[in-house]
Amino acid sequence: MLTLPTTLTQNQAQGCLEALTVGVQHEAESQIVVDAAPLKSFDSSALAVLLALRRECARAGKRFAVQGLPERLRDLAALYGIEALLPAA
């Protein structure tokens, strides 16, 4: 399981994505679950990171799921019409 940090804004997005991408490459499981529960401070960059990670999983032939998505981030995903791209684990 991969875990998001407590803060994920534009300033942290690139570094976070790079670290998570390495995690996808090293994960032996066929499904990558991302734990979003630790997120406390975030902006729409968190969604961008999750979508980019979803693409990395697809390239690696792995399924992608998210658990613990904060309600505010789930609402933002719904507003953008992308909630279906972030399936719950």
C-alpha cells in the first residue's frame, strides 16, 4: 500500500508523485491501493497526483484504488467529474 502525506499542495506534488511512482514500480501486488487518509492539508494538486499515479499503474499493468479519501477531496473530484477515476479500495 502506498500512503499520501499529510500535506499535498502544488509545492509538494512533483516530489510526492515521484516517490509514489517508485512505489508502484517496486510493488509486487497486481493492485495498488493508495491510502489518502493522512491528508489534512491539500489542494487540487492532490487530485492531479492521484490521476497521474492511476496512469502509472495502468502503464505497469496494475489496478488502482484509493482508500480513505477525505470528504472534501471526494467533493472536489465530483465537482471536476472525475470521481469514477478514483475507485474506492
